[in-house]
Amino acid sequence: MKVLWVLAHPEPRSLNGALKDAGVAALERAGHEVVVSDLHAMAWNPVVTAADYGHDPDERFRVGPVSAQARAAGTLSADVRAEQDKVAAADTLVVQFPLWWYGMPAILKGWFDRVFLKGFAYGVVDPDHPGRTLRYGEGPLAGKRALVLTTVGGRGPDLGPRGVHGHLEELLFPLQHGTLFYVGYEVLPPVVVTGANRVSDDEFATAARELRERVLAVPHTTPLPFRRQNGGDYDDDLVLRDHLAPGRAGLGIHRRDRPTETER
Amino acid sequence: MKVLWVLAHPEPRSLNGALKDAGVAALERAGHEVVVSDLHAMAWNPVVTAADYGHDPDERFRVGPVSAQARAAGTLSADVRAEQDKVAAADTLVVQFPLWWYGMPAILKGWFDRVFLKGFAYGVVDPDHPGRTLRYGEGPLAGKRALVLTTVGGRGPDLGPRGVHGHLEELLFPLQHGTLFYVGYEVLPPVVVTGANRVSDDEFATAARELRERVLAVPHTTPLPFRRQNGGDYDDDLVLRDHLAPGRAGLGIHRRDRPTETER
């Protein structure tokens, strides 16, 4: 594998830092290539501004078109181009972060905001079907695999299917489905480390072992079975057809294997 | 009302800029006080670093405890304190942003990451029940109301209950439930402007009118009926009790009014 490992944690001497070291070491020992984007260490700028695109400040800044134009013209800022090159060169993306306010830390959200630009990660039209945008299972980054690794303070049940915080797999839907699957990645089940504020040595050893197994197993792990946009499951308004998960709603219906959990 | 209006858009000459102007003007005409935090105009830093807390770089940086300690000691960075003061002084919070990758732009996520700190927005223990943390309906900011205003590129059905992107109300769950309701806000139904990439003058007039009505109606709008953590609906593991929404899962079960949508 050629792995891009994106880490968002401000402290290398943290659980997240130690997990990253364990995962990267396991991959490298097995002969895989790993490039790490340690966003805090890089002092990554997560804020989208017109300056990213060499945009004339007298003109109104329309983020989508302006960024696509800058990409085509080669005037993207160098830090964004460098990350796009890493994404393009890797067949596997690992996205690692502590769950803050039930989502990614800002520095990581802004990595997607600035790097996953129109023309690179989305907004590409199917050459065989003009008018049909390639996304959700067939975006520009199709053929690559992604794995989310997150640490959470909760003990587990509170992030389970009926836990007070909401089911973690649904909290991760904007990232795993709306971002990674959208642009083409096959998204693997996430690695979740619970009780992250108070991990004992034994618990760390267990978590590191699971992580090593999971990263080495990336090529032969079954991805999350999200429905493809253009696979026939959605109608022309992009609404799930009536005969699929009939009468039901909720994020779970966008998985092909989850008819029962939301149905009764 | 005393309103804090937090805006995250890089371009004042945008749909978002115009909507903010319309909403603020309506509030001020009606005699309400409005403070605007225009995050791009303020060059807001969204990245959590040890420097926010005057932390000794030789010591391991544990985000939660270190930030709580800095708050207690009065050593928080001045920009964070200024935003906390605005939050504390307002009875109403408006959170406005374009939906990017099905969530907040990084600059706004980092406003919550840096401002909603332990001791200020969470981590306060119930004085009457030591060991019980006040959150989800009774956090430190209880008594205030919050309204989310977001603009989306989709036409509407694609973000509806069975739309391909996932139901917008569930995509907003980490913000509306996991953040705003968590810290104590009563969260009102969001204002959503669809087709935001191509709004006609008529469509803008309609959106601005709806926004004016919604912001003026904040004091007497029925909040989203999220379940309170300590209201008896959750067991000691913080899992929804079996007799509520029995046999069901999904984010919808954490609303008291949504037994049917996920049930059949």
C-alpha cells in the first residue's frame, strides 16, 4: 500500500500520537509506504480564503467556481497543491482525530475544505452521461480506500445505536459518506478507541494491537455498504426509491445492509 | 433579545453576507441588541493549541484539563475570552454558515472547539447530584436559545428524509444536539436556504422574508424536542430505555416527537 496518514492532534505525547506511531510502524515493517500529514506539526491553515486561489479581492469570491478555476490554472496555493499530490499518490487514506463536539477538530475539517476542491475531488461529470456528476461511489478518487480512526471520551454504550450522544456511525456520516464516499473512496469500518481520557497501559496495548491489525487488513476489509448514487437506488430527485427501505427514513437507509435497524 | 450572531463566510458580497444583513437589520429595527462575530472579518483562529492556555510546552498538553485550568486561572487567550463574554451576555445565539462537506466550515467548527471550553460550556457538575454532569438540556448555558441558519447547494429533496446526502436535520445533529443542546441551549428548528449556488432575486426576497420572520419569532418558537439526559429517558449507561422507541435506533430516537419516522 501507499498510505497517506492525516493526523489532527495538538500533542505528540498523547494517546493519538502513540496510536499514530504504532500504526505507521506496523505498516512500514510490513513494507508499505507511509506519508504522514501531521496537521498541527505542519501548522496547517484550515481556513478557506480568496488568497488560496490568487483571487482578485475586488471581485466577488465564489468559493466553488473560483477554486476550480485556480486548480485548472495552476494558481492554487502551494500547501493545498502539496496535499492534493499526497492524496493522489496514495491508494489508502487514514484519517485520525479525537472526536471533538461529535466531529472533526477544525484543523482537520479545514483540510477537507481546502484540499478536496472542485475538479480534484468532486464536480467531475461522467463522460458517458453528460449531466451526471460522478459522486457517491464513483467520484474522482474512486479506487482508493479510506479508514477513519477516532478516539472518544465516552465508554462506548453512550455512542452505541441507542446511546445519548447518538450512534457514532451516524455522527460520522458527514465524513464517511458525505465526504469520503462522495469523492470515491471505499470507506472501511472505523477504528474507535473509547474511554480515551483514561487509557491504562493494558487498554493501550489492546487498542494498538487492534489498530495494527486493521491497518494491515485494509486491502481485504469489506467496505461500509453505502448505496451508489448512480446504481439505480435513487430517483431523479436523488431520493431513495420507495421500494427500498419502504416507509423508513434516517441515515441508516443509505446503507444496503441496514433495513432492519431502523425498520421496527 | 440580546443576540450573538456568528457568521462563517469568506465573502461579504455573498448570499450569506446579504442574509446576515437582512436578519440583523430586522432585529435592530425591532429594538433588539445584536453583536456580530464575523469570523472571517475577525481573522478568527480556529486551531486549538497549547498557547491558548499559557501552557508550559515541556509538559504534556491534555486539552480538557489544561483548558479548564486556564479558564479558572484567567490565563485563557484574549480572543477566546472575548467570545465567551459575548456568549454569556447574549440570550440568543444565531449560527450561520454555508454547508461545506455536510458540516460547518472549519473556521466555525474551531469557534466551538476553542470557545466552548470545560467549565464554561460543559463539565459542570449538578450541585444537587454530585457525579451527575449537567448536559443535554441542562448545561451551563441553559436558558438561552439557539438558531442555526445554513445555505445548501442542493435543491431540497436530496437533503430530505430519504435524500441521497442524508436528512439535513440528522446531518446537523452533532451541532444542534451534540453541541448546542449539550451545553444547554433550547435549539430552534433551523432556517435552511436551498439552491444557494443560484438564487434569483425573487428567491432571495423569499429567503430574507422567512429569515426575518424566524429571527423575530425566536422567543416564542417551539424548540426541537430533544430528550434531556437527566429526564429519566436514559439508563445509567446513558442508553435510551427499552420502553422508549422500542426496538429502534438512529438519531431520530433522541427526539421525543419522532417515534414513527424510524419505526416501521
